[in-house]
Amino acid sequence: MSDIVLRLDGIEKGYKLGQPGELRVLRGASARIARGEVVALVAPSGAGKSTLLHIAGLLDTPDAGTVEIMGAGLSGARDRKRTAARRRQIGFVYQFHHLLPEFTAAENIVLPQLANGIARAEATERAGMLLAQVGLKDRADHRPSALSGGEQQRVAFCRALANAPRLLLADEPTGNLDPATSDQVFDRLIALVRDTGMGALIATHNLELAARMDRVLRLEEGVLVDGLA
């Protein structure tokens, strides 16, 4: 089995601005993310980080180029195959946790597993295990409104890992937290990624956090280059 979890080759993406204008956001972006590797994605606002993550996560399709997850080419796959790959192999974390407010922390982690065909007892056991890993074992029965911002985001991490994905994509996952909480949540996230051996691509404006990851990819004029500026 390949050590490459995510392969992006020559990704192009543009948006129509009316005739005849077009905004080219990605211009041949290419990258490799390996197992157990945590890679930072940095760029100014509006440079295309979210677009790149959406394409990598099979939520959007490129105009040209290829996306491979665990060696399988999926950029041109039918919707059903892309949906199955997202559910089984990709976990998403966003700046805002988007937890379901009417469900407890544990239930928010159980639900995506049930959607993936996991038995409730097994899903509940895994939810408890994940919450324990991020220090929230005693908060499993709390609804999001009873959790702090940092706790809510840790639950969101657990939800993203519920189906044991091979690739984690995170878009400013600590951007809505104060610096002290951001550091704590980031440390928990990195520990989870290391423990599971998945690959992670994490978009962030925080250059201090980026420098703590294994590598940094910088998006410049639609192309990915290595290292901080």
C-alpha cells in the first residue's frame, strides 16, 4: 500500500466573473501528503486555500488536474463514488465546529458512524474512546451549548475522525479560539493525527502553528510551493 494519502497533480480552478472575465484561483497546484504527515497550508485570505481544500476533499471538482486518495483517482469520479470516498477516507474540520446543538458530544460523534453503517454499540464505544483521547471523557453527555469553544472544537476533531479516515483536511481549525486555547486544541489535534497514522493538510493563518508542523506549503498565485515566505 502506498504511503501517499493525498496526491494533487496540476490542479486548475477558475470562476466566471461575467463575460468574458474569469478569476483563475489555482494554476497547476500539486502536492503530496504522506501517512502520519502533518502539513500546513498558508496563504493570504482569498488566495484559494478553501478552494484547494474543497477539491482535495472531493467537495468540488477541478477544471483540470487529478486528485488521488490512497492511490485511487477520484477527481473525475461519479458523485456516488466521491461521496463514498469522503465518508470513508476523509475527515473535515472547519473554523466553526458546526456541531448539531440538539445532540450530546458523544452523539455528534456517533451519528457519522451510523451513516457509515457502523453498529450503534461499536460507534458509541469509539466515540467514548476518541473523547477520552482529547480529555473530554467526562463531557460526553453534554450538549454543545454546555461546552467551551475549545471543547466544542475538540469534539469536532473527534467527529472528523469518527470513521477512521486516512486523510484529515482542516480549514483554520483554531482560528476562532484565543491563543492559549488554540495551542491546547492544536496539540490535541496533532496527537490524534500521530496516533492514527493518517495524513493531514491544515490551512492556517497562524505562522507559529504552521512552523510546528512537519512541512509548510504556501499557495502563491495559484501554485503550491514549499516553506514559509
